[in-house]
Amino acid sequence: PSPPRQTALGVTISSFAIPNGLRVVHVEDPRASEVQVTMRYQVGAADDPDGQGGVAHVAEHLMYQQIVDGRSVFAALEDVASYFNGATTYDATTYVERSDSAHLDELLAIEAARMELRCASVTDSVFLREREVVRNEVRERRESAEILVAIHAGLYPSTHPYRRSVGGSDESVV
């Protein structure tokens, strides 16, 4: 474990790793009115198989649809979180939840279940629905994604994973 470090903002930061390799960073802000749990998985769009852009983005959506104690992770978060969201970038997929401190154990349990279950409890119909949600997001963002892909085409060689769109394309999200 790293020794706690006090920042100029009055925030205390410490970190440690647990035996399974999970790195935990604890940030304590005595002025905060809520707690936040952030889980960052080091897998993103750059890890999508060739020709299958959007796989990481679809997986991000599916991780909210797992069934825990008879309801989806999404429904469980709606009950306890004041805010939650997920995002996929080139290098990572990140989930963030905030709530009052009385629900910290529930937020941690939800993240533990998400990590343990992966997508094992997702049905075919849920998969098809979430794939369509992602395809709709891709269509909505098409213009801005095309601009970013054009910029990256000038920056990265043709074989570099950053040359593709983070969310994939309407055709590649299968």
C-alpha cells in the first residue's frame, strides 16, 4: 500500500492492490456530500477485433444488463445512485456511480457482481436490443466520429487501432 498523501486541496489519496490484481485508489474528500465508485477496465475500442469495431462499446452496454438478485444492474443502480454512467474510449471502459454514503456497500456489491458475472446472465433478446442501442448511438454521432477518424488517419499509421472509431460503425457492430 502507498502511504496516504494529503493534497493541497485537502484531499487524502492512498492506493493498494488486492491479491487478484485489482488496484484500489481511495480518495477521501471530507467536504464531499456523496461517495463515488469508479471502475476502469483497461480494455477499449483499440482491443476490438479487426472488422468488428464496437465490440467494447456493446460490452459496456451489456454490463448494465446482467441480472443480480432478480433485476438488472441498471435497475439496481437506478434505485441507489444519484448518478451513473459508462464510457468506452480507445484504451479503457469506465463505469462511474455516485450515491450518499449509506449506499457505498451496495455500489461496491454491484461492481463486484459486474466483474464476476461479466455477461453470463445476458439473454439473446437483451443482446439484440443493446446492440441496436449502440448502432443508434453510432448513427447519431456519425459526423463527429468521421471527423475524428480523419484526424487520426493523419496521425496514426493504417494498422494502428486508433485509426478506427471508438464506437465502431453501423456495419461493424454485429
